[in-house]
Amino acid sequence: MGDGRVAADPDAAGDASATGQYGVAGPLPPTDTSNPDVAKYVADIAKYQPNTPMDELSENAWAAVMVIASVAKTLPNYDSQTVLTALASSAA
């Protein structure tokens, strides 16, 4: 999964030792604004944190927030079990 997609299933990211962990795999470079997700990342950083370096670290942090936000907006309440269950079943 080196194409910048988010892995809600650790095995999908190719790391079976990461059971119960979530993350992004292989962020695309910030210059690849032909990708709509990268373009949104660049626009969000420019708008909300213009002094933040656009690098793998900030892109991974942004992507993690986007995953949690996409799952959270579908939940009636927020507790650790509800969020983890939603992440496990998410295709985000």
C-alpha cells in the first residue's frame, strides 16, 4: 500500500505485528496535487497552519485526523470502544 491510502486494518498495511493499530501507508508527496486528497492536505495546511512544513510527518498527522473525523461523524456517541469498532469496520 504505497499509494497514500489509509489502512484501518493493520494487515492491509503489510504489518501483521501491528495488531490493533491504525495508520497511513506511504504518503504521496505534497507536490502531487493532481490527487484530490493531497490537494486538500495542501489547501488545509496553507489555510490553517501556513508555517507548518509540508512533509511526511504533517501529512501523516493530517491524514490520521481525516480518518478519525470521517468515522466520528457517523457515530451517535464517542467512547473508545465505539470509535475503535467504527475504525475496524471502516473503509476510510
